[in-house]
Amino acid sequence: MRIRLDAAAGPLRRAGWPGFLLFCSLALAILQALAGIPLTGYHAAHDGKFALWTLVQFQGELTAGTFPPRWSVHGFEGFGSPIFFFYPPAAFAATSLLGTVLPNASAAALLDLGQFAFRIGATVTCFFWLRTWTDLRSALLGAALYGLMPYTALINPQIRLAYAECAAAMVIPLFFAAIDAALGDVRRTIVFVGPATALLAIVHLPSTVLAGGLGAIYAGLGYRRLVLALRGSALAASGVAFGLGMAAYFVVPAVTLLNDISPAALTDMVRSPETNFLLIANEFRTGHGALHGLLLDLSLVIPLAACLATAPAALRANPRSRAIVGTCLIAAVLTLPVSGFVWRYLPPLRMVQFPWRALLVVSLLASTCVAVALPVLKTVIRRVILCSAAILAVGNFAIALRLSDGFTSAASRTQQVLQEGGGDAPEYLPADAARQGWFDVAHPGPGNVTRAAAFVSPCLRKGGETASAEELTFDVHDCSGRLVLPQFYFPGWVAVTGTAALPVAPDPHSGLASAILGEGSRTLLLRRKMLGAEKLGAAISIVCIVLWAALAFQIVGQRQRQHPG
């Protein structure tokens, strides 16, 4: 029997539920911004301090004239941090751009506004993708559900304040839309999947790893024949690889310089996959409490139940939705202990750290499954789905208020974080500093400054040091011999006195940067040079972008010849 989509959507048109739920999704983001996400105290967001301090550092480097920044001279209590070699810049670059429009806004206010913008963007991109699968009202409902799923509505933006991952929620629908648009063609795969992957890579690398693998599975599941499925997966994987090449300027240093920081902090027991599976005791529950642990488990249970309940109808509505259902179920399995062997034997996955990061993809695909199924469901089932979504929205509002900062001003929240400190992540501590026992520098205190004073050369005149984006300037006219400087050593430092360039090495006793100074020097410039990894990454990015542009022009030209009108 032929099903009329407009007739099936009749109850939705009369009740206006899709629009109402979409409004609820965006209103929740507004409420969280107005009520304030706690950055300190008992209910503080886990990565709240890190997000705010990283934004402050990023803005500082931009103000000083560096884009994209690599080294932060203000990180780790002023001893310097290589954070921007490893942490993708797009989310904080976009927020810093917002700061140029609102120059008087505090860092916390910019984070709140950025979160709201990312939520709007995620809703728009999800709707854009869903419109290729289903009718207008069902797509609206699916986009609303994506914004109301616990992981995208509460866990990431409020309980964790995983800022870059919130931005990734906006890009992942575009990534799946790009796979669909490729149509199994090599050139179209590169032209569409490549840029989507590159954009995701400069937003959040762990999400890129997960989405890249699941995207290849999604592409293969779109075919019935095994040979075609393998070809589809291989094409999608090649598009992902090409996209990583387009983003190589950021990806190559992040991968090749891992041994120059403290990667052990990325893979300890707290952050290892084996201790972070869902529906069992895990480190998230231990560190955040029973309520937050329950919410994380519900972040899997709710979308998984929605997917399983609507999968038969989705397959009836569009047999190609087997790719949506299958990929959603595989992503869900990755969050459970049964997938332990996958995390153990696939090294790239271990850098994702937390299996539950796959919940972003689970939330998107479950919402998509519901949207595809909706037009062919019976009226009573549609009403159950709509009422369930409304109950989910009410629950989100209640929890968001319960865990808010009580409408505290953004300026005061910013001041609290900057006064307390502790926004640096220990995994970005340079390796030489870590070997000398500087891990406590991630937790500010007078002991760090006192300890540094015992190593830094006393001949450096107080006030003779000025920081800029490109260099640190020191007055050294009273110094000679080995000079220990108040910045951690990291590859790429060069010391210049007059016209002479001096090699910089790690001080063996402190891990700080040191150089041997000759007689008669008055000023020393400690500046960074472009590393080989950066040059290699830049070269790969340029080649891939040029190749992408050539293929894109070729496809456009071919389309114009086929459709000259």
C-alpha cells in the first residue's frame, strides 16, 4: 500500500509538535547559558576550567599576533605550554572571533554564547542531513531529538563542558551527509568527504577517529552485495584519509610530537577505555558521582531504545536506512565491555580514551532512525514518540537547572577560575619537565614558583622580560655561561643574541629551556622556529587542498556540460 507522507504527517501539522520540540531544544541551550555552567565548586563541569583557560590563552596569542597559535607562553603558571600543537583550534578560534564582536564579554560569557551557537549549528546541520532522508516535519523532529538526547543536551555541554566535542556535534551530521552525497564515486568522495573530515579534524580529533571508522562502516552498510559494501567502505576510508591530509598542518604535529609531552596522562587507568565502559562501574561514575553516572548510562539507553523501537519501520520506509540502524548499533556496542578487544587491538582507538564518546554518533543516528520511521508509523505510536520526547525535554530542563550555577554572572565565574588556576591539562606538560617532576604545576601553588626560582638564572633582571606571540625578550647584560630561562623546554626554541643564534637545550636539572651565553650579550630573544613536523604537515595540506580544488572544478565543469541551462 502506498503511503502518503503528507497525510502521515497530518497529526504533527495540527499539533505543531516538531516545532515545539525544536524550540525546547534551543530553549534548553538558552537556559544553560543564562543559569550558568558551574566552573568551580561541587557541581563544576569536569573540563570547565580547562575550556575557559584554553580560551583565555588562545585569545591572548591571537591578540599578540599569532594565528594559529602553537605555544602558549602563559600556560602552566607562565612556564609555557605546547597545548596548541595538539589541541585543534577551530572551536576556540570561532569563539575568539565572537570575542572580537563582543570585546567586553568575559571568557565564561563567550563560552556560553559559543555553546549556544554550536547547539544551533548542530540542529541546522542535522536537519540538513535529515531532509535528504525524510519529509520536512519528520526532519524537524529528528533535529530536535538530536538536541534533546542526554549526551548532546547535558553530558557534553554542562556536566563535562567538553567544548570542542560540542562543536564536533555540529560537524558530524555534515560528515554523514558528505558520505551520502559521494554516491560511491571516487572523485565525489574526495570532494565531499575530504573537507568534512578535515573540518572535523580541526575541531576535535577523538571524534574524527570515531566518526571516520563508523563512517566507513556506514558507507558499506548502504549496499546489499558484499563486494559493493567493501568498495563503499574503502572509498569512504579513502575520503577520510584525504581529509586528514587536508588537515595535516594540524594533524601531523599532534601525532608526531606525542613523545615530547606526557602522553601517559592520556592513557592512565582513569582515561583508559577498559575503565570507561557503560552500564558497569566506571571511572566517570567514580569521579562524578552516581547521578552523573546514571545520566551517562541513560545517554546510551535512551537513543538505543529509540533506534531499536523504530528500526523496523525505518527499514520499511527506506531500505537504505539499514546503514543508519547498523552503524548506530555498532557504535552503541563500542561503549560496552563486550567491545574490549576492539579497543585493545586497534591503537588509534586508544587515543579516543573514553568509549562513551561514541554516544555522539549514537545520538545522531538514533534521532535519524526515528525521523525516517515517523511517516510510516501508526498515529498512536507517533504520539507515544512525541510525548516521550516532551518528557525528555522536561527532564533535561529540570536537571539543567539542578546542576546550574544559580544564574551567577559570567564575569564572576571567569574571575573565580582565573583566581583559582588549575586550568592546564597535565597531558600537555612537556616531557622533559615531566621527567623532572613538574606534574604538580598543573595544580597551581606557591611551591611551583619557589621551585622555579631555584633553577632560573638570577641574573635575569626583573622586568626585563616581555612576552609576545613570537618571542620572549630577556635582559641578560649581567649574565654569561649557561642560562636557564623561565619557560619549559620544547622542540623548536631558538635563542638569539644580536646576530648569533644559540642552540637551546633542556636544563638537565629542571626541564626548563637553557642556552650557553657568551660575554657581552645584553639582550636575548627566545623565539620559536617552525618544526619539521609543521613543515611536513603544511606541505601535505597544500598538496591535498590543490588536488581537492582541481577535482571540485572538474566535477562542476562536468555538471555544467551535462546541464548547460
